[in-house]
Amino acid sequence: MKYIGPFLRINKLNKENINHQLFYLAKESLNQIVLYSKCGVYSSPKELKMRNTSNFDINTFKDLSPLLCIYRKASPKLINLDNKLTWNEDKFKKEINIDSNSLMTLCLLDLSDYYKNFKDIDTNNYNLSELYRSLSNKQLEFYASYFRNQEGVFIDKKFQGNLYDEELKFEEKDKKFSFASQALLMAAFYKCSDLMEGEEKESYKNFSLDILNMFLEYREELYDLPADELVKLCIGLNTFYKYSKNEECKLLLLDLSEFLFEDSIDTKLSFTTKDIELNCLKYINYILFYKNTGIIKFKDKADKLVSKLLDLYDPEKGIFTKYTEGKDITFSCTEIILYLLVCIINSDINEQENKSNEIIIDIFKRQIIDSGIILSWPDAPDLTNVERYRNYSLKPDDLMEEQHFRMPSIPTPESYELAPVFAKHVTYNKKKEIFKDPRLSFDSYKNMLIFFFIIQVLTPNKL
């Protein structure tokens, strides 16, 4: 046996473990969904425009069915087909939510950057960078071809027919369009252009800037948006600005963030699910804008907002709570993760914030692990994988424990036959102070939103 490890392992969960576990879950779950689930319109790896793949080991990525777009809903219960666990295609709801797809592509683009760092360290991980870049390129091309209306804006649609039809057909599900949706795709097209070469590079960048020009042209209409769409629009603009450093975008974002800054909801939190999610998103937007521009007043606003959010935490129960007259409290997966990420960001920015560190550990243990809202968790990398070692050294002394990647109390997809995704919501019984088993569900928008923010906030800065 090459390596047994120490006789006694004493581990204590801390913020570093939690950050790495969540990042590992996000990138591995996304990999499984995008490359193997077939939960959407998919293609063949041969259709991707791969570069620099002389060392590409196709056996490592065998049985790929890379998604060109993802469906809105599915069952996370895996079925055994030809001695392989797979998603049940009969349970797919073939609606195409444009936000789910733009978030999926943005995740892949950021992960392409992450895996690029494995050059000369690990070939298979490095090849994932090129695979994700090429797939993102193909996805954006697909969205532009099929998910726009006659005016050219991106909208939700529904897939008609089957994958084997000579021509794919989609019908409009809702004629309305969202400004926030266009902003996410503007960011995705720009980021993809940064990773491209040749004429296509300029084409993608110009397409992205065309969307920005649309925002500038319809600027006055943006101030009439409801708060939940306005904050998501600002998130999209912040993401685009992080990639582009475009001055016109910065000025627009400044105006919209100041408008959001004056919103009275900040000072009248009623703590419904919508309000918690909204104010977590506001906090993240303020912090992103502060990090992107250095404008201190947005950090000040974020600090005021986070103090109110932290007051929701009940140290006796180890969870954050919200008012309800019923005997149960329902928490959505997005509000739990966004609340946790707000605590993590606050702890990182305000290094002496011990209260946040305590809340991070309790929320992770109680509202994420104990609640069962994560249906399964990918297994930790094996001992031959460089990601299992500090500094990717493959030295036994640098081996990291399983707790750096996952909590052993959550089963793997293979042992529980459930996909490694978040259930839509979980219910807490106030009298018994326990969580009920969540209903098995997969909502691609909620999951991609969670993966997007985890990857944005928790991706390691360097290898």
C-alpha cells in the first residue's frame, strides 16, 4: 500500500474547509451536469472546436454529451441504464430558461480560467480548460441562433420535437424579456471573446458591446425596473465590468447602484424569502462594485446591510431564521447559500469579524449539511489526483484529508443514486427544531445561480 496515513485523524471544520468544499462541489457537480446528464440539447465532443489537444486523452472524457443548452427542470433521481447511473430523460421539463443557460456558460468560462493554471502540472485538468472554453463558445453560438425573438433580445423558449430532427425547433414561452438576462449574456460573450483567437474574437466582443449600447440607449427605462430585476441587472453589469473595465459600463453601474442604494427595502427588511435573497444580492452587488472600483461608500452600505442580515442568526438553533406564523419555516436553497456567501465575504473583508466565522460554521453544518438540501456530494479525488495534495505535489506529506473536499455524512451519487444538486427548498419544524427531508427536485436556474456565485466568490486566487 503506497500510503495509509496517520493512525489518528482529528479534524475541525473551519472556514477554509467550507470554502474549498463548496468550490469542489460546484465545479464537480457542474462537470457532471454539463458533460454527462443529457439534461438539455446536447452535442458530440467532435463538434467542439478544440485547440492544442495533442495530449488530449479522450478516454478520460469518454461518454461525453456536452450540453448546448440546459432544460429548466428534471428529476435528480438517477436510474440504472446499461449498468450506468444516468439522469431520467422521461422526467425532463424541456423549457429553456435563458438565465439558467447564461449562468451555466459563465461558470464554464471562469472554470476554464481556473483549469488553465494546471498547465505543466496535470494534463487532464489542463485539458478541461480547453474543453470548457470550446463548449462555452458553442453554447453562446447556440443561444444567439435559437433563443432570441424577432427584436433580437434573448428570451425563454420551449423545445419542440426531438434531438434527431433535421432542424431543431423552439417556441417562445414568454414574449417578455429581462434586461438582467441580457446583461448576463453580455458578460458571457465578452469573457468568451477574451479566450478566443482570430476573427471570431472580435465578433463576440462587438456583439457584447452591442448589448451594452442597448442598455445605454434605454437607460431611463432601467430605473423603472422592480428591485429584484434591478439588482440582478447590476450583478450582470458588475460581471461584465470585471472582465472588460469598460468606462461606459462603470458609469451606468454607478448610477444604477446609487439608485439601488436609496431603495427603502434596505432599511425595512421583513425577512421573507424574497427579501433575504434580494438583500443578499444587494450586499454582493455593493461589494463587487467596491472591489471593481474602490468606491468606499458602497462598502459602507454593504457593512450596514450585512449587520441586519447577521441579526437573523439564532445561535441557540445554529441557523438564521425569519418570521412566520406557521409551525414550519421554508428556506429556499438560494437564500441559504447566498446568506452563507454573504457571511464568508464579510469575514474576508472584515478580518476581525469573529461573529461571521461562527455563523459560517453553524449555517454550513445545520442548514446545509444536516438539512439534506444537498442531495449527494461527489467523492473526493483519489490519491493519484494532484488536486488531493497541497501545492499539487503528489507527496504523501501534502495529502489533504477528505474533509477538505466533502463531508463524509453526505452520500456520494453512486451510493445514494441521486445527482449532486441542491433541492429547491427545505422545511424546518420550529417546535421540534429539526429539518424535514426535502422533496427531490432539480431546478436548473436555482442550481446554476448557486454555482455561479460559489465560483465567483470561492475560486482560489492561485494554485
